[in-house]
Amino acid sequence: MKIIGLIGLPGSGKGEASRIAREEGLTVLVMGDIIRQEAARLGQEPTDQNLGRIGNALRAAEGPDVVAKRILDRARATGEKVVVVDGLRSRQEADYFAAHAEQFHLMEICAPVEARLKWLTARGRPDDPGRSQASDGPRENSDEKIIISCGEPNRRVAEALEERECRELGWGMCEAMKTADMKLRNDGSLDEFRKNVRRLFAMLAAEMPSGMMDRDE
């Protein structure tokens, strides 16, 4: 079985890439669904704050690669030869897939912060930044500002996005990104992004040597 992992900051385009993967007939598993299902089990609303707290607690209790372990079990249960995994958050998760899948490729998706703010504002998912109540506690790993400034009317969304990014980067996302086989830039048109995603999925799903893939599309 081959695992194709997607990693990127909130709003970078992972969800659109996953949608395209499904259109191409690939099975997609979303790592965040593990946390959302845990929230449902606990009777918690799937807000950004609740999911972040539950994700931290789950990793503290069962280890930093707990979500990767659960996802890999589900991937194997599908019986598919190629599975796309959306939403890696840490180097430990990437290392787990690399060690336990027959093949593992990691694709980083990146987009400008202004575009990510716009997309997240329009998306409307309950765990999107700015849709949950502000945290009562201190931010985690917030020594460095991710969002430098943002004027009205998106200031609340920008602040929530900064908090979420700090949390996810605190899980080790930057270290995981360094291990990516390639980087897909989502800074052009939507049609261009979709075309590049389809091309890269076709390359990764095929039996093509990893050395033939471009690291910086």
C-alpha cells in the first residue's frame, strides 16, 4: 500500500486537493476526522478550540503519532493500493507513515496568508478560525507571530488563525514539512492549482521512482 500524505497550514488548499483525489478515484482519509470523532464521543462541539484541546490531550495520552496509527489502520482496512491522507501535523506522524507503509510520499501545499484568510472566512466549517469562542487560556508556542497584521473586518479571523497555526506548528509541522517530497504552491488561479494537483496525484499513484518528481512546483 502506498500512502500519499498532504501537509499544509490551515486554508492552504488541502481540502481541495482531497476533493480532486476523490474525483480521480483515490481513497482519502482525513486525519482531523479522528479528532472530530473523538470530540463527538466526548459530547463536545467540533469548534477549533475544542478540537485543539482534544488533539493535545489525545497526543499527550497516547503519543504524538496516535492519529497516524489510527489512520494507517483504517487505510489498511480499505484494501486499497493507494490512499491519500489529508492533514499531517507533525514529524512523528510523517515518520510513522514512512516506517509502516510500503511507500510514503509527502506533499506540502502552501498558499499566501491573505488568500488563506479569505478562503477560511468563506468556507464556513464549524472548526474554521474565528467561528469558535476565544480561548480563555494562554496560547501555545506563540512567541513568533504568524499573522503580522490584518485590518477589519477579518481581524478576528486572523487572530484565530494565528492561534491555530501556533498550535499546529507546536506539534512539529515545520519539521514534517522539511521531509516533504515536493511543495505545491497554491498562489495562482484555482484552475491552475487543480491541474497541478491532478498531475501530481497521477505521478504519485503510478509506479514512478520518487527521484523523478519535482520538489517545487
